[in-house]
Amino acid sequence: MTRTHTFAFALALSIGLATARPASAQEDQANNDGKVYASVLHTSAGETLKDVMVTFADGKITAIAPGSALPDGYAEGLVLTAGLIDLSARVTRSENAVEQTNEVESRLSVANSLDLFDRTWDRLARSGVTTVLATPPDRNVVGGLSAVLKTQGSKDMAQRQLNARNFLRGAMGDAPSSGNRPAWGSPNSIYNRRPTTRMGVEWEWRRAFFDAAAAPEYPELEFPGADVFRAVLAGNITLYVQAFTVIDIRTAVFLKEEMKREGFGDIQMWIDGGSEAWKDAQLLKRSNTGVVLSPFPSAGYSPERSFQAWRVAKDLDEMGIPFTLSAHGRTEPGRTLADQAGRAMRGGLSFEKALAAVTSAPAAVLGLEDRLGTVEVGKDADFVLWSGQPFELTSRIIGVWVDGRQVQ
Amino acid sequence: MKLLSHSWTLAACVGALAWTGPLMAQQKQAIKAGTVITMTGEPIENGVILMDGTRITAVGKADEVEIPWDAEVTEAPNMVAMPGFVEAHSTDGTDRTNETIDVAPFFDVQDSINPVDFFFENCLRYGVTTVNIQQGNNTVVAAMGAVVKPFGHTVDLQMVYPQSGIKMSISPKSGKSRATQAATLRQAFHDLRAHLEELVEEKKVGNDRARREALAQGRDYEGEDAKGRAMTGKGWIVEGLETVPRVEIDEKMAPLLKVVEGKMRVFMYCGSPAEVHTAIEIAKENGFLETMTFVLGSGCHKAADAIAAAKVPVILSSNLVHIETDPLTEEETRTFEAQVFQDKGVTFALTSNNSGLESLWYQAALAVGQGLSREDALAAVTTVPAQLLGLSDRVGALKPGADANVVLYDGDPLSMRSQVQHVFIDGQQVYDRANDPRLKHLLEGEQPKGTQADPDGAREESAEDEGSEDEDESKKDD
């Protein structure tokens, strides 16, 4: 009852907003040329430059001039980095954003359920995040396809979305089955469904893959969205699996290896969460699986009672396993993506590696390394300007630019 | 002969001290640190802290302080020494923080402190050496709190200062409205007054009931309380109280009399700016305005003017930035509350956000990130809380005469990359990072032999992940 009300209210609000802002078209034409000065520039491309002036025009970086004199009125000691990228920004929070009548919904794209009028986007932008990978949440087993978008820009989804690699996102473990119950013994509701166990969740995954792989030969196995699974098997879509505990990570990796053994295809897989990746990093290495790390919890416990040791980022780095950091959309002071980089450093990761894990590494995962993730001529003018050493709690973000436009 | 007897005395002393075991560090000690942040002035490069037994005897530059020949010296040339942080108000470390009785000033939080709680271990890990433990906010008049150090296997050994103040709340406890909350709080003082007047009246007519009751309950007619004393206080006074021996006052009310007489601090929880005025009014009526400290919920900066005018110091919500969303435009207003209080000249202390990483150092660092100066942020977790607890002479700063509480960091205490390496409390080394299996667990992952996972941590984090997605739902602490 309450949920319905909230939803209706939110809907009313967003409709109200959409009509109340006819000026958005004008905003889009606002000037996106300009200059940024900083005492230090960490390019994320292996360079640290002093006293830099970065010039940009039409949302792209046009020149980087080290050794430039700081104009009057500019504070000393400011540090510039590329805009941060979060591959697990969890911008789709409400249950309305995932289809709950079917466990496997590979046809659906999250692009159709994102609310671009939500204040989350401004919060994310102010916390330094300029690009996110949006995915459906985890209330069913396979939620659907992803969308990559900047945190600021057009309110029109078609314009806002970046032409990036596609991800099919689903979950192992507790989340898709928690709350489900068998159909007997309780009032009839949407939660009377399967799976109700970890095994059941895994079975849904395997059935989808086997059916999709076998359907060309046995048409009766075809199901809506099977083509997406075939694209995953062909390596054209990345499989993005939420798994926190080591058993769920193993289940995901074994699924991938099984598909390869069966000759169905070589899946490109990334783990969303990976808190306990440190317990079996060798497995991830062996299967060439990347990890989008869950936020570092202060007492060690991550979702689903997994234990995220602080060394996990350092471990993955030392073993050469691709990884990025994530804040799961948190934007309050101390919990932002920048703070996750700080926490990874407390666990032993170097500054350069921590910076890469929130800029260039995620850009590469999205297949957008030509546009995002570093401060280089020709790249998008996405920057974060810091009052001091980035990722320290004592520094604050004093400016964020997305496509050359400063976030207010 | 004389010399001999002297050395005998000395030997006897040493023997006696050895007998008291490892709890008392009676030696002279010196810590030589790369940087010493004293909190009494500028940080000292290459500083020395001299300690004799449980007290600091001198702090200064290495070339200005002479280290006695018999002092044990700790060399820490690459470390930063700080006084331990002081937690102005915490409900952690106790078993069940809330009492169902509305008015319960006769309880003592000492009886619910669990000395082996993970909280105390975490205090050391994050450099907190003094904690004021108070009952939860879901109360009207709660128990007397206690200031403890996070070390020692019994509450007695932990104790710094018992009965450090009474916790009250002006925000409605569950089941009450704002109006009944205020009425119940006022009624507690009315009841006290009526009781005292009755005692005076009974003495006048020669009724000995109170004396017989006190004797029947086995109260001791000893010391100051065996006699009557005229009542003092800035709110109201019951004339003739000198005729009533203090011991005959109902034990359930006696602590409140201390409040009215200004001899017991009050920590007043105030969850909303709407309640600030009522709290100040009740404090004025009953004479404890000057001994009151506000424990504020998020958003109370809106009443900063009233708080400043009443000159009441505040302990801020751990939620440093208050976020408010306009219901129509969805525009967000973010207020860094410490800044507002500082601008209005209100004394403020910061508190921890949880008993783990987000301890006082973290809150101070965030406050610097939000624009507070380093000095002010550090003061808000050291000298200011010490002052609020009336313990400025003992904790919060490294100075001669203060408790020998020293924390050594391997870098800037406010940096995410620094860790507490050593903690000294009362001159005794009580924490060494090299021997901290649970920190090793947190960082490295392997559960150390003979230890359990931190059940509080598991609970806290999962609760965090469930509920905190939307920031503007202000959480009500309990």
C-alpha cells in the first residue's frame, strides 16, 4: 500500500518536473568550452604534470599545457583528475526497475526504467562520478541489459546513453531468492515463486544458457531473450554477475567454464561485488574474470554476510586480475567512490592503481577507453578538481565537469 | 645505616609495585616522536613526552626536555604522537542501552558496561582513549553515565570518572508525544520538589518516617550525607532542607537533586530543532542550564541562535552534513552543521559514526574536508569533549599533569593511509598494532585462531546496506 503511494507520488513528481522545466533545451546549448587550471594533474595515463592548464572545446579536451602560470584568483595546490567511473552505481533502486514476474528477463534493458530526473544523478556528479554503468537490480535472477551514461546531460535517454559495450546483468546468491516462498501455506502473492534457494538461482542460470545454446537445434527450447544469451556465449555481450561470497563467485566462474567445456562459447565475465575474491583469487585469474569491487565496509562485512578483507584490491592488482572500485551509488561524505579509492589505499593499493581503478580501468571495461578515463587531448572533458590530495577525507571536491560543463 | 634502610624502603616499594601487577606503570618513560601534536599549541617537531607513572610530566622539543637516566625510552622518529581522542557521548560498550522506566536517574550505566565489548577494542584501534558512556536517547530521565578508558577487564579498572552526568531526552521516547515528553520531564522535577518539601514538613512536626525508612533500608549515616545541608541552586530552592539529613532523601530522587543544585552534568538529547527551546526552558526552570550539554540530532543547526544565546555546548550528530530536499523543486540544501555552530560561537564536539573505522579521527578528517580548519576539527575530538566532561586537566591534550594517554600514528592522524601503531593509557602500552589479530583479520582476511568474527560488525554492516540508501531519512539514534 505504502509502496504504491510512494510510486504514485514519485511519478506525479517526475511528470510535474518534466513539464515545469521547458528551459532544459536551452541548458543543453549552454557553453561547454573553457579552461581548468590546477597545480597538479594526474592524467591516469601514467603522467603527473605540474601547473597545468587544460583547455577544452565542445566537450572535448583540446590542449594540455604544463608549466602554465596560475591566473590571479586561483587557489594553489588544486589537483585535477579525470572524471570517476562507477560500474556498479546502483541507480535503479526501486523494485519497479526490475521485472518480477519472470526469473530470466534478458530481453529488457534498464535504459527504459531509469529516471533521469532523479536527484541521484546530481548527487553522483557532485561526488565526482561522471559516468556510470546502470544495471537492473537483483530481485530476479537475470535482470536484463545495461546502459552506460554520463551523470549529467540531456534528459532524453536516447541522447544521454553512450555507445558502449553491453552487459547482461544478473545475480547469484541470496538476493534473487530472498523473500521468495513456495506457493503453499502462505497468502498468494508475487513472492510465491521459485527459486527459493541458491541452488535454484544457479539452476535458472544454467537452464537459460543450455536452452539458448540448444534452441537452434531444438526450436521448442527457444524462449524470449534467448538470442541475448547466445550473444553472451559468442562474446558480444559481457556477462555481469552479482556475487559477494566466495561460493557464489565460484558458482559463477564454474558456469562460465562449463559453457566453454560444452563448446557453447567463451563468456566474457565480470563479477559485481566480489567481496570474498581474496579467498580464491587464483580461480578468477585462471578464468580471466574481472571484479567490480563492492564498497569497503568499515567492519569487514559486505552484503550477504561476505567478508571483504581490505587487502582485496591489492591482491587482485598483484595477481593481475582486472578490477575496478565501486561505491554502489553512495554519495554521502566518507562513502563516495573517491572514498572507496581511499579505502583501497588503506588496504595497501598505491595511489596510481587506486586512481586507475576508478578512471581508466572502468573506461576500458566499457570499451570506451578512446573517450573516457584519462585526461588526454581528444578525450571527453570530464574532470574532477580537488582541494588537495585526491581520495583523502580531508580533501574536498571543488569542481566537477561533465562533457565540458561544470556541475552546479 | 641510614642509606641501607633507605634502600630497603625502596626495595619494599618496588616489591609492592611489582605486586600490583601490570596494571600500573610506575616507571619513568619517554616517548621520542617525529611530531608531537600536543593540542595546547603548535605541533612540535622532534618532540619528547615524559611520563612518570600514570601522568605526563613534561612535553617539549628533544633538545629542551632532559630525559632522566632511569627512564625507559620509546623511539618513534617516523611517528606522530597525539593525545588519545575523547568521545564526548557514546551509547556503545553497554548491554541494552535503553531503559523502559521513564524517569530512572538512580540507575548507573556502570552496571551495564561490558568491559570486553568489541567497542572498547575498536576504540584503541582507532586511537580513542576516553569515552563518556551514557544511556540511549529513548528515555526521559536516564541513568547516570560514566567516563571510562577502553582498557581493563572490569568496569572499576576502566573507570576515569563515575557518575559523569545524567542523560535526559527532550525528544519523545517511543510511545510519547512531544508534549507528554516535556510534561514527564517537568513532572520529574515537580516530584522531587514535592518530596523535599514533604521531608522538611515532616521534620517540622517531628515525624520520623524518613529516618526510619532510611535505617530500614540500611543506608549509612556517614560522612557529609549524615547531616542536613541548605539547598543551593539557580532554579528553585526548598527552604529548610538543612534540617533533613541528605541520606534521608529518597534514593530514587537524590541524583536529580544534584542536577538542580548544579552538581551533576546533564546530557540532553534533542533530536529536532523544534525541541531546543523547551529543553532550554526546562533547564532554566530547574537551574541546570549551565551544566547542560546538548546531544543533537541532525538538523538542529536551525536552532543554533537559541543555543548560542543560552550558551549551551553541543555534541553534534555523527551525520555531519544535513541534507534537506525541497518537496516541490527537489532542490537539495546541504548544511555542514559544525560550521553553523562555529560561526555562532557555540562550543561543539564531534562524535563517532560507528564503532569501527568511522571513529573520531574519521569524523574530524571529514570535517576538515567540509571546510573546518585542522586545529578546530582536532579540538572537537580532543580538548573540547574533555572540557565538556570537566576533564580538561586530565585528557584531550599532552601537557604536564595530564593522564599519560598517548597515541602513536605512522603518519598524519587524519589520513586514510595512516594507522594507529601504539596506544599508551595511564603510561601503560595497551595496544600494539603488530599484535592485533583482529585488525589483521580485517586487513588480511584470515580469521585468527581462537577469535570469533565480530558479530556486531556483521549486524551493523548488513543493517547499513539495507536501510541507508536514501540519505534524507534522518535516522533516530538510540
